[in-house]
Amino acid sequence: MTGYPSLSGGRVALSMMRVVEVEKPGGPEVLQLVERPRPVAGPGEVVVRVAAAGVNRPDVQQRRGLYPPPPGATEILGLDIAGIVEQIGENVTGVAVGDAVCALTNGGGYAEFCAVPAVQCMPLPRGLNFVEAASLPEVFFTAWNNLIWLARLGEGETLLIQGGTSGVGLAGIQIARQLRNATVYVTAGSEDKRKVCTDIGAEAAVDYRGAWDEEIRKLTDGEGVDVILDAQAGPYTQRQLDLLKFDGRLVFIASHLGETAEVNIRSLVRRRLTMTGSTLRPRPPAYKGRLAAELVRDVWPLIEDGRITTRIHAILPFADVAEAHRILDANQQIGKVVLAVDAALASEIPSSPRRERIAAC
């Protein structure tokens, strides 16, 4: 316990917690563990005692100063967590103190306690520990939002995912195969990564450093694909539009190779193509709550029976957050890097996730 000056000149006791602070934009070395007051649950929110937190590409971009948090959001990094509900705010139903949950946060996951809208909380899939559950929210929310809602991936369609072994890529392959019976092609930068993609259901995986578009054309007998999920943009853009079938959809989730591109609008109009993009973090809780409900309904049962899996590349202690970011900077990971924020709790498998009540919130 510590305190701050009060208006009467005394001290106001506040519970403190460890968080990761970005000292200034830069490399992993700018990440520092500091103490800050614990959050308090506002209306519609819960405070979660964080057992484990996922490390994601947006965290890296925010650390570099390239992805500022939206207005009103905390500047603390971390978009997905798993832990135990410690406190509930006003107007919260379906979640109780003591529940084991995983959640998509609006930021604040790199901390021992995190405030999050209750509707963004989900029960842990049965049989998963807190580390495994912390690897799920950000990538599955993103894959579902972009493939199912925006791209409208249909039954039996063909899909290309750029970067198949990213967290979103691995989630997307499995969602497309298991829930849409889609034929999935991916790009990946090494033989090991390409094998991982085909092992979990991709029809084929090609090297993104080569003529990947020509290879996909050959694999599809010149037809191309119905949907492309991409985080590169820039010079990839027109090549991807050319690879789409009539009525095809190109969805961007980032623009790592360039924020602008020259495209052939006449071809886009003639072939009835759709080009769109999304940023999930600024969306309101109600939007994310609907995504959470669909994931629990449609994806969680497939995780529980083993048809969809999560892949953990590395589990690091909370104090080694800089090393976690170095792994992502090197782009060698296959799957998720997770921080064990509470080492004593992170590997536990909760015995009673109280699914029905949490899913109803």
C-alpha cells in the first residue's frame, strides 16, 4: 500500500500494481516495469487479476510510436488477457467475482490488474490454462471480424492469408477450414512455417519472398481466390486485386509495406471487387461484445474438442517483457508469445469457468 496527498493534507491509501510503461518510443529497451495505482471498475466494467497477457503486433507498433491508443484508452500496452475477476462495476450481469475469464482489452493488459468491459470477457475454453487462454482473444477477434463479418467468407470459398503463422493467420486458417470448409492458401517465410500452416489445414503454403501471386494462380488453375486477408498493403495491393476472382474481397488489417498504393479502379469496378480494412480497437464495447458471443458459441466448442488449437511460441516472465518484444521484432515466432504476469496462476486450468453465465453477459 502507498498513498497520495489528500485535500485535507493527509494520505489517501491506494493499492498499487506493477505495469509495463513505455518510457519513450523506441526498441524493446524502452519497456520498464513501474508501479501504478490499480484500476477501479467503472459502469459496465470488471477488473481482472491478470494471470497471463498476450503479446501482439499492435503492442510493438504502439511501443514504436506508430499506433497510438484511441481517445479514452489507457496507454498501457496489452490487448488480451486471462485471469480472475477481482471486482465488478455497476450494471454488470453475467460475470461474478472469482470467475476465470479471458478478454479482449482496450489496452492495459501488461499489468497485474486490468479494467475491461464485461461484455468483452469470455469463459476459458474447458481444458485450457490461463496462458493458453490469453493467446486467444486478440487473434480470434481479429480473424472473425475480418473473415466472417467483413469479408463474408462463404461456404467452400478460396482464401489467401498473407503471413500464415502470425497469430491471426493461424486463427484464420482454422476458422476458415472448420467453419466454412474453405480452401486456404497462405504465405510464409520459411519451410518450417509453411509446414505448420499445412499441418493445421492450409491447402498449400508459398514463400512470400518469391512470385507468390503466380504460385497461387498455378495452384488454383488460374482462377485466383475469393478472399485475401493482408497486413502488408503497399506494393502488394494491385497484385492481390489481380489475384481475386470476380466479386472477390481484399481485407487489410495493417499496412506494413506501405500506407499508400496505386490501384486500377477500372478493373476493380469491372470485376466487382471489394477492398476494405478494419481497426478493431476503437470499436465500442457493444460491437466487441457481439464478436465475443459468436466466438464462444461457434469457436470455443471446436477448441475444446481439439479441432481448433492455439500455438504458444514462448512463455516469458512478466519482467522479461523486453525479450518478448525482441522475439516479435525478429519475426521468427510461430504462434503467440505470452507473458506469465502471475507465475503462480498462469499454468493453472480453472475447474469451473462458469461458461453459461459469462456467455450470457
